[in-house]
Amino acid sequence: MKSLINCHTALAASRKTDEMQTIIRKQGGTSEVRSLQGTVFLAELDVAEEFQATIMKKPDVFVFTTGIGTETLFRLAEKEKFDKQLYEALQGATIAARGYKTHAVLKKYGFVPDLRDEDGTTAGLIEVMRDLDLNDKLVMVQLHGMDAPLLRTFLETNGAISKEILPYQHVSVKEEDVLLLLDELESGCYDAICFTTGIQARELFKVAIKHHKKENLLKLFENNVVAVSVGKVTSEELSNQGVKRIVAPQIERMGAMIMELGNYMKESKG
């Protein structure tokens, strides 16, 4: 039996939307793309200069949070000929990493992190860093597309001197596009909304807060609209925003996310 019959889903993603819509149709559902993720671009020269300057200061701790961002920094160091200095700095520092993709990239370049989260989340990363002496220590934090306020607060509270490096910069979507989605959600257009990155959740709530719609949005997620997440990091952002009911697959893939939504809908109707 098709699991998404009479289920209309909004897709907050900006990529692989055709594939997701195909899976939804095969399960008897319908969908609309309502992207909440703007352009992400690499300011290569600026990032390389900033990264090199940080490396020369020999950070005490390196924190890597995404695989693609970590890979980019290693490639930039090679391209701009300061990879030797990067390797030397890493060899003399404590390395913390979030997520299996980040760990795999570090291993590829010959490094095993000293500290690694257990669940792929920022909160998990913070937990394994709690015993570090961070007072007056220089900590380089690699981020991807958006900041990490929980991690920043943790470092500041523990006296660290943190330097954030964002290989990729996120450009917000148009506010009117987000308002359209909020209006549709309030009108009962959707039974579910799928998020594939934390940025998408943050963009939705940023506009909701600005227009005094956050409380109503949270009520919608609690009672009418199912928040669907592709994985732990995205779920963490939704949870941080106050969403309590989150459907997410064990395998962090977009196809698995759609199938998990189908399972949830079938069980809730049964």
C-alpha cells in the first residue's frame, strides 16, 4: 500500500528536489518545492588568507564540523602552498571533529581526531570537549554556511579565544518566499515539511520570529504539520528552535527521509 496518499509535502531543500518528488509520487503523495536555502558560495581568496593567518598563530585546538568544509580547507592550503604549515599546526594541536564525514576526511589526510562526538551533533561535540582546558587557548572552528551559537557560547564561557573559519558563506533566501511558505502552512496547505539542512530550519524560524509567527508555527508543528529531518544535525537545529515532534530516518539520506515520513503517516493513520 502506498504510504503517502492524501499527504501534501513541502520540500525546503534546494537540491535533489526532483528525486525526492519522484519518490513522493511513487508513494501516492504530492509535493511542492519551497526552498529555504539560499546561495552558498566560496569566497576562496578571502578564506585562504584568513585560514593561513590563523594557522600561523598555531591554534591550540582545531574544531572541524563538516566533511565538505574540512576538505575545502585542506585543498585551499595545498593550492596556496601552506599545507606544510597546516600539517605542522595540526600535529601540535588537539583536534575535535563532529560527524562521520568529517572524521573520514581527516583520516584521508592522515589525522585521527583526539575528540569525536558520539551522535553527530554540536551538543555531542561540546560534551566531549568539556574536560579540555580552554582558558586563553586559541581555538580554530571550521563552520559551514552558518554560525554555531551553542558552540560559540561554550568556548567563550570557558575562556577560549575562538576564530571561526567559514569556507562557504550562506546567502539568505528572499523573505517573501519564506513568508509565502508560512502563509501556506497557516492555511493548512501541507501535511509535512522536509528539511535537509539546519540552515533551512533556521531561515524559516528567523522570518517567523521577525513577523511574530514563531508561537503559531510551533503549534502547527505540534498538531498539524509533521517536521521531517534528513538527519541528526538538522534535527538538532529544529529542536533548538523548539520543534518537539521530528521524524527522521536512521540512515541519513534524502530517500530514506521520505520513506520514514511514509512510515510515520501510515502508522498515525492506522
